[in-house]
Amino acid sequence: MVPHLTTALSGPLLTLERYILDSMSTIEHWMRGQWRDHEAPFYASVDLRNSGFKLAPVDTNLFPGGFNNLNPDFLPLCIQATTSAIEKICPDAQKLLIIPENHTRNTFYLQNVATLHLILRQAGLNVRIGSINPEVKAPIQMALSNGSHLLIEPVQRVGRRLVLPDFDPCAVLLNNDLSAGIPDILKDLDQWLLPPLQAGWSLRRKSVHFSHYDEVAGEFARLLDVDPWVINPYFNALDGVDFAAGKDQVELAETVNDILVKTRKKYKEYGIENRPFVIIKADAGTYGMGIMSVHDASEVVHLNRKQRNRMAVVKEGMKVSRVMVQEGVYTFENINEAVAEPVVYMMDHYVVGGFYRVHTSRGDDENLNAPGMHFVPLAFEAACCTPDPAACPEVLANRFYAYGVVARLALLAAAREIEGTRLDFQEMQVTG
């Protein structure tokens, strides 16, 4: 299924797509050089927004939880990319332990774990699933929606290794984003830990990621001689916010207004008539929690109790004290008249698939990662890997190559981000 783009196929985005297609060899050569210098995260997903005049990432997840939403016909691509990643990081690995999120009763999420298990097993690894949830004290057989079962076992720590009965893995794959902090059981291990602990939301900040993306987007824009704004949202971060108490909402309003003013100037430059908006989100965390959309700075000064409560905490009940204010990017794509946004999945530095997140009751200026969403898998792979530069620019399949390029720019930013935090994390452990 190809989504419908409600805007006319003209303007700066079409120009960008044409540049990207015409510059494919230049882009891929540049990308290869970047991956020689920077180690790609083991896996990642990137949420994109396509407004017809701008194509930009709005979130990058280093613990992706939707592999079950990918097109199953392209499972071989995931397996090949996984094999490549394992060969680079831990080539001697034979046994691998997956550590999932603690919410073991979410059957949709568990289907994702089962898909990961299948990918890793078909990549030639002996794979088992171990929980670090202290409430899991004995093996559990979890029933999945497709009629199969998933065995989850309590992890044990022996010395500096995580083990299961008769299973001492070479590597540990985290599919747990560590929002509530880094548990002692994961610290100071002798095993390969993928991704590294500093990639978890207990330490990672979205504003830091987008600072790195700002640099990457600038380099890429110079390579193609385009305006970096068409792939890069404005943003700023604000610390010391207390939504529950209504603290610092005036300063938050000033930050919102600053982003809106800069966006209005760009809209005027490009003749865009839409009303600019911003997204306020917790600077750490996922699952679409702690997010709101505003069109005017005055809206954040007069938040009602329900709005403040919704913004005050995120996953694991963690209190929000730092937010990122990001330029809102409209999504003018829709499927069956419901708004949609592309999500691109990568393993190592390869695009392995994607899907459209679709929401029937949300608007084109709202967060779609919310209850009521559903997913439409797309074969991003063929278009991302083998676009036809000679094809008519109106062929939407070629748009997926642009999606893959922009997603890989966000992945590169994540690689640099992890490098930048590695030394800080090591120093923190020493001073601990």
C-alpha cells in the first residue's frame, strides 16, 4: 500500500527528493565514509514526518519495539544486516541473550520480541530470552496473538556475567530502554552489551541527539547544496520544569515563542501558508508519553490540570523536569483518509524495513504515537536500496529512498551521540 500525499508534488521537498535521487552515488559514497569513521548502533528506528515541504526526523529510538510490524517478506534483509552487525561487533558470538522490557503482559510488544528472536536465530545464533524484572522468579510461557508461545526466564548474575540455566551467552541484546535507570545487574559485565548502557533513557537526552543531528544535517546539506532546514527541525531544551506545580511555564512559553518566530520566517521564505506549531516533549523517554502540540506560546501558560498531569510523568512513572521544544512538522500523508507517518527501521547501518503509523482520530499536527494507532507495513527495502534515479519524480516509490537517507542521517547522529557519551559514562562509573 502506498500512502497518499495530500500536498501537491511540488516545492522544496520535491526539489530535495530530486537532489537526493540525482546525487545517489555521492550520498552513498559519503555514507560509506561516515560508517568507516563511526560505529552504527546495533539497531534503531526513526520516526519521520513528511509535510510536503519538509522531511525530517522527529524521534530516534535505540531500543526499537516494533519489528513485528515490518513486512515479513523482507525478513531476509533483517537477517543479513544482523549477521553483518554481529560479525563486526562480536564475531565469535554463538549464544545471545535478549533482555526485554519489564512489562511482560503486553502481547503486542512480546510479538516484537518473538520477531527479534526469529531474526537472531536465523542469523545463526542460539537465542534465549531473559527478564531482569524482579517479579519474574520462574520461567513463563507467554501466549502470543498468533497462537505461538514465548519462553521468558529470570536472568541470574554469576560474577560479571548474565546467565540462564545451561546458557552462558557471549552477548546480551537489550530491548529494554532503561527508562527507570540502570539496574545493578547490568553494570560491569564481561559480555558484549548491545546497545551500550549509555544509550538508555536514564542517561540519554533527545536534545543531545538532535544537537548531533543538527551537525549531520548541516554536513549533508552542504554536500547537496540545499537548505538544511528542509530536513532539520528547530529545537531547544529547557531544564527545571515542573508541570505538576506549574513551575517555569513563563520561561517555557518564551522558548516556544522563539521556535515559532524562527519557523514563521522560514514559512514566509518558502511561501508556506500553514500555521507553525511546536511539539513539547520530555527530553528522555518513549512510548509517546509526555508530548503536547501547541500553536501559540500563551497555550503553555494556561495549561489545565489534566494537561499538566499528562506532561508531568513518562514511562515507569518518571517525573519530567527537562523538556525539548521542537519545531512541529506536519504530516500530510494519509492512508484511507487517516493521518500517517513513516517509521524506518535499521540494523547496523542498513535500512531493513518500515511501516506507517496511522491514527484515525489524530490531526496532521499531532503526535500519532498514542493509543488508537495502527500500523501498515511497507516494503521500504526495495525502494530504499534500489531507487530509480531516472524515474519520473512523481513515482512515490522513490520517496522511500529519501526516507531511508534521512533516517540514516539520524542513525549517524545517534552513532556520534553514543561516542560522545561513552567517555562521560566511563568517567561517571569511575567516580560513581
